[in-house]
Amino acid sequence: MQLFPNPSRGIFELIFTSNLNDPIEVSVFNAVGEVIVREDVALVGGNYHKTFNLIEMATGVYYVRITSAKGVVNKKMVILQDY
């Protein structure tokens, strides 16, 4: 899973490659575990690409999570509004 740019001002890209043909869940959480974004995706093997616009979110650490039948992958995203 790739997140870029990281850190960002709130607009960032998520890219990952998978050979799964299963539903997945893509979520973004804040540092206290509150769900900011949640999306169910009918994944067909290949590349997944999503642009997130969280420009209204405060400076802080956020976590992007991909959940599938095969497991969970988490990655940290830093949003800096003053850089």
C-alpha cells in the first residue's frame, strides 16, 4: 500500500495492487480511532487507486486501513495544515 504525499495537507493518494477478487473495506481513522471515511469496494484483481480529500481535517496522525478476507493492512498518514 502506498500513500502519497505523506505528509500532506489533506489531499493524498492511496494505491495498492492485489490479486484478490473479493470485497474490501477502505477506512481512514483519526488518532483516537474514530472513523473519518469508510468505503466498501468490490475489488477485482489489479490496481486500486483512490484520492482522498481530507483538507478539512486538523493537523495530526491518521491511519488508512484496508480490510479483506485475507487480513488487515494499516498505514500511517500525517496531515500538516501549516507546511
